[in-house]
Amino acid sequence: MGDSKRRKEALGEKYGQEPSILSKFSFTKKQSEQFVKWSSQGAWVGIGLLVAYWITVRFIGPSLGWWQVN
């Protein structure tokens, strides 16, 4: 317990708070992990929508006579 008491005295009010990634920004490590998670999921959703659009334009559209593909 001696080490934790010394750490608590040294950190003061910052004791128990998550450290920020950079001192200039107030983003915590947990917030940066959440951002990476959300942006990765968003990228996969975008890829899925792009594939669905491509299938529609390339295969479904010409079969219905919407576009002329040479």
C-alpha cells in the first residue's frame, strides 16, 4: 500500500483518471480506441454499400434494361 499512497500524493487530483494520449489534446486512450472501432465499422459499412451499388449497376440494371453496357 505504500507505493499507491506515494503515487496518489504525487499525482494529486489526477490520481485515478485516465491519461491523455497527447498533452495538447484531451482525448483519453479509451476514447481513441472507441474512435478506431467506430471508424473501422463505418469503413466496412461503406465497403458493403459500394459492393451493393456495384452489383446493382453491373448486373441488375442491365438485366432490367436500365443501362446499356458494352
